[in-house]
Amino acid sequence: MLRKHLLAPLFAAALIALPGVGSVHANELHRLAEDASFFERYTNSAQDLILKGLELIGINYRMGGTNPDLGLDCSGLVQLVFKEAIGVLLPRTAREQSEVGSVIDRQELKAGDLVFFNTMRRTFSHVGIYLGDNRFLHAPRAGAEVRIEDMRQSYWINRYNGARRLLAR
């Protein structure tokens, strides 16, 4: 019970940070954050992944990065989140991570699933963690920071390679 009350302010902060959500009235944000059913939709593992991932928003990108103090690349971010949130050690690269778990269709995506993109003219060259509502968390590129993006943007639609599920549902 206590955990849900601690998550409400974090969820509200995350909603405020998302593009296009800033215009939502403060009372609506508070209501959504207090609505326990949001987190009840996800397994405890998915909740832990989401919260750990949200903690890393703003970390600088660094190619080959696996340390949040120095910077993270996309697969380093995913590896760190899974290790610290649920104790699962994933392979190091996006390509290797694409070979773990069950293949799922885009329509079946759930929070905690890995989403893969072709951003370097080769399949499975980029990975992120699906958060729900067509949004995913990732470390995009040099000069950028860990952030949340909408998979409905044409850039991501055109580069989508697939998804994998590692969490039991």
C-alpha cells in the first residue's frame, strides 16, 4: 500500500515531463497519479523497470556507456535497468539483446518489453524499454540524454524492427 503512495508523485512528474502532456490540468494529473489502477495494470517487475528507468532520465548518452555517472548508450541503459530493477543480466549490445526473450507483435506490447529499431542502417541497432501508450525510454545518440519518446513519430515508425518480452505475464 505504502509503495503506491510513493509512486504517485513520481508518476505525476513523469507525466509532466512527457511531450504534449504539459497542458493537462493539474487536478487531472493528480487524479491520474493517485489512481492505483495505473500501476495495477503492470506486474511488480514491470513497475520496478519503469521506476528504475524514470530515475535515469537526463543521463548523458555515451557510446559504449554502461555507467550512469559517465553516460549510457541504448543497450547499456537497458542492461542497467534490468539488472538493478529485477536482477536480470542481459547481453551487452542491442543486437544480442534482440535474441533474448519471446518475439511479440507491436499490438501486444506491454510495459517492460524491449523495442528495437534500425537507426544505423542495420537491424536491431537500437533498443529501448516500452512504457505503455506508445512511449518508450531510451538513450538516443551522442549529444542527447536518456528520454521518453513516442513510437508514433514517423522516424520511429519507419525504423521499427520488432519487440521482445522478457517478463512473465
